[in-house]
Amino acid sequence: MSSKVEHYYEVYGLKIKSDIELPELIKSDGLDYEINICVGNTPNDVLKSIEQGRNLYLDYKKIWFNIKSVGTYLIYNGNTIVVDRCANSEAEDVKAYLLGSALGLMLFQRNTLAIHGGTVVINNKTLTLVGDSGSGKSTLTTALRLHKHLFMADDVSVINDNLMVNSSYPQQKLCKDTMLKLGYKLSEFKKIDDDREKYKVPVVRENFVSEPIKMGAICEIRVGNNSKIEIEEIRGKEKLITLINNIYRIELIKKRGIRPEYFKKCLKIAQNIKFYRMYRPQNKYTIDEQIKVLENALINS
């Protein structure tokens, strides 16, 4: 990581200038950048709050959070991220929080709707998979990609005002169990999270979509007591509830309150996009069946 050379990238439909090298992202021309990521020092008032045991502050104009042994991230006005890295921090850890929570919270400042879920393209429309941790959304997103469906996002899916998904970057973070289930050789990939045994899995550019794609559907995955795959269409106000519950970092956003403009964006999606809920058996490998069910739903929608 370097603080001397400027790097230019594009992610979520936004052009970025960064002091920190982020090879995971797609490079851009450097013209008319909207986001500035820089290396800097934590202000004294924030340092004092951290010393008092606080690790997060969230507002529409200013957000900061501190990760022990990694660093402090400060997000201003939806266009600036300042990274103050701890002396002995790992570069991969610093980048992980920058590309995850820092960018995600910056999207909140910009009033941009970000869904906590992965997105692939089926039948020229997007399918965004959401669900609780352990529901299998990352496994299914990966399996769909390996099944030759184009990949757009791993963990954060950004929706623009035209009801299109803006692409993220060609990489996934997968846990050991998922990789073994799908036939990956762990020795060929770099571990990026020792505690959760997660690995960095690059996606070849030919399988990655860098342009916005029209939204097709959102599917919530749940683990049920059923013996086979079951899917249902979600209708009415349940669509809006499902969407809001799966907004990226919704637990933090709710503390500040959802702004009227942001709520209108949620309402527009709920009114115009199909929602499904798929139940998968708990102790049974059903990836192939899940793919068939979702392909049929998207093709017939």
C-alpha cells in the first residue's frame, strides 16, 4: 500500500481517486473522479472518543469507525474517505474494511441504496440473493457464476435511480466450507481472514459485467425444515419489509433513521421489481436444484 502514488478506479458506478492501491477494483481514466480515498491522521476529538471506548460515530455528513489493530476510517460528505492505518496492521485487513464497511457507509451518506447480497445476471436481468448469515447466499452466488451466469457483485449490490444494478469488482470472498463444496483447491488461493477462514477468489474479467444491468428480481434465501427446494413470490408490503431488512448495514442506518428520499427509492424497487423467497433443506446439498429453480423463475418473469 502506498500513500505517494495516486490510483484511479471505478466501483458501484462511481469514479475514485485513491492513495491506496486497490488492484481488486477496475481501473478508470482518472477524469472527473467523485470519491477521494486518502491516507491521513485521526482528528484529536475522534482519538479521544476511541480512548473512551467508542468505536463508531454515524451521521449524514461525518462517519468514523475504529477497528482494533487495523485502523480508523473517516467518511465525510459522501465523497471522502480518510484511512488512518495502525502501524502493524495487515494490508489485506485494511483493504477489506475499506472496500466493505467504509465504502458501504459512504453510499449511505450519498443516499445510494446498497443491498447486502450478491448479484448475477440471468436472462439479461439481475438476480440479487439476500439472506441471513449462513443461509447460503455466497455459495449460491458462486455456484451461479460457475454455471456460466455473469457476475456483478459479491456482498454489496448497489441499485441506481433507474432500477439498474451498478457493478462492484471482480472478486469474491469465500469461506473454507463453500470453497470445498464447490471444488476449489484452497492452496491456490490467498487467505484474507484467519478468524473466519475466508479466501480471496478472483473472477475472470470475461465472467464479470462492468456496465449497469436492469434489475430482474431479488430472492431471499432461508433454511427450512422442508425436504426439497421450495420457492414463493413475495407480494405487497412484505416486499418492502424484505428489502429494508436486507439493506447493507441496516442496523446502523436505522439508528440515524431512514431519510424520506431513501425510503422512496426502496418503495420504487418494491413496486416495480419481483421478489422471491426460497427455502432450502438444512442438511442436504441442493445447489443444482436451487440453480434450476431460480433460472426458471427469472426466465419466466
